[in-house]
Amino acid sequence: MVGVEVIDLQCPECERVFSSLNLRDATHQLRAHLTTRMNPRHSYTPADLKELGKEAQLDFDTARAKI
């Protein structure tokens, strides 16, 4: 589709990719995935998310807000 930009964020712990038309939604999806506790690699704490946010330039705090 011409003129449509899709944001793709890959999980740093696995192969899953979260896609959306806006960064806030994709970040929210990734945040939810990283805090599922389905295994130790997906048990991110708020401090872990803050550090990843700095590294990847993502705002996980805003992603907590209702979309």
C-alpha cells in the first residue's frame, strides 16, 4: 500500500515481530509480550523495560497508557 508505513518491532528474546501502523501500539504489544513470564527470557521488570527503552529509543511508559 502506497504511503502506509508499518512499524515492526522484533522481540529481543525471540523471533516474534510486533507490527502496527503506529509506534505506540507496536511498543505496547512488545511490552505485553516481554512481561508474559512464559519463560525467564520473557520476564522483564520495569527496570529491564526502561533499559531496553533507552537502547532501542522506545517509550514503554507511554505504552502503558490506554490506547
